[in-house]
Amino acid sequence: MSCKLCGGDLLTQVSHRDAKSSEPLNVSICRDCGLIQQVPIPTDEDLARFYAHTYRTEYKKTSTPKPKHVYRAGMAARDRLAFLASNSITDGKLLDVGAGGGEFVYLAGKNGFEASGIDPNIGYAEYAKAEYGIDIRTLQLAEVSEHCTVATMFHVMEHMPSPVATFGSLWEIIEPGGVLFVEVPNIETKSASPHNIFFKAHIHYFSKAMLAACASQHFEVITTSQSANLRILFKRRDAKAPLQLPSTSDTDHTRKRLQHKGWTEYLFAGGGIRKPCSRITKILTEAKARNKTSKAILDQLTNLR
């Protein structure tokens, strides 16, 4: 088994179990470049079946989003659109890769974009089309033929078997001068419980340096934002460039961050001690959406200006 970024074969195990099921799961870090990945990586066929039929029900316990899921996704969509707007991106032909229940596509369409999406999960894609009347197709990224000026990918890159190849596929569908907005879990965050980090659905785990390195042949970084999640806004390169691996200091930093993850850091530096109170507030807020339709929930969140 070799690293999907640098091709090296010196991999050190950092986790041996799935955080949700406690079943065996080998997650390892590359000693050469620092990329963290499952070992072995599932086949493309296994992944296609998992995401088309199993992933949503296994992780969300439902084949279509519940009102609380719609509200959460709508709030996240508002925040992501605000991030784009803060970088002067407020219109264009937008493709959301891994569109889920379609909340981001719907709100993007209401806020100036010509928006559409793709998702491999049959239930969620059909739900989005029926509920919002938006263009969501049940497709894999490799099956997309049309072009866009803005591509978005939220909590999808960590599920891909080859991040470098995925960035190459995105480069092919984004027009010259276009942008790509990627959001993934931040492996270096202090706010994740040390027993809730590694999952079988996540093939790769990223720091800022690792994600930028995976994209480096096809995209250059415009701006980044880091918290529990990592956001990078990329600009499409006019031509393919040499792969730029992370520096030794970046690789060492990621390795040290993994070593320092623990309950003391999580509870105090990461704010875990305050999460029970935040969870109560979240439950009360989401309860207000319980008896509303999905479209009504999103329509209340439509106007960002």
C-alpha cells in the first residue's frame, strides 16, 4: 500500500478502530509527506455501492433528510455563501459536488448563482429535486461533462479514494479563471473528541498543507479558513503544474498534532467542556423547524444581503 499523495510506502498506523462502530480500521500517516489515509483503501466499486445505497442511512439513520438536518444544512449553506461573498464571488455557473439534500444548491440559486449539483446517493438526490425543484443529478464526478465557473465540494474530499486525481477531475470541469471551494474536517483541530476522529467513511484526513499539496498540480490557494473544519478557496491553474509536497515542518506539525490530541486538550483548549450547553441550545433551536416543510425552512434563510 502506497501513499496517495507522494507514492511513498512508509506508513505508520495512527488508529486501529472505527469511531462509530468500534470495528477494526487501519488509518495510517505517511512518514514522507504526512498524508493520513485508510489502509487499504476500498475499491471504487465498493465505494460506489456504499455511497449510492448505504452511507446516508448508516450515518444519518434516514434515506431522506429530517427537518433538523435541513435546518443544519441550511445554516451551513448560508455561512458558506457568506464566505464566497467575502471573496467577491456572488454569481456564476455553480456546481455543488456531493450536493446531499440540495440545501446549498437551493440557497445558492436564490442568491445569484446558476446552481446545480450532483450526488451519488439516490434517495437524497431524488428528495432534493422533488422538494425544491432544483437540478440535482445522481452522478459520480467522473460522469460530469458540462463546465462551471464555480465548483464547491463540502465534506466530500475526505471520502474520495484519490484526492490528487479528484482535483484533476475538478480542474477539467471548471472553466479557465474559475474557482473551487473545498471544505473538509480539519485533522489538526483541538475541538474534536479524541475518540471521535477516524471513520470508515473517511478515506483521507487533511491539514491545510496536505489539502493544498493534493490540489497543487491543478489549483493555487486564494484564501483559507480554519476551525473544526478547514476551508480553502482555490483558483484554477491555466496549466498543470508540478506537484508541490508539504514541507518537512508542515509534516512534523501534523504528526505532533496527532500525538497531542487528548481529553485535556479537547475539554479545555477545544471547548469540549462547553458542548453540553451548546447542544441543549441547538436542540431547542432545531425544534422550531420540526413541523415545517424543508422548503419553508430554507426560505426563512434565503436572503443573505
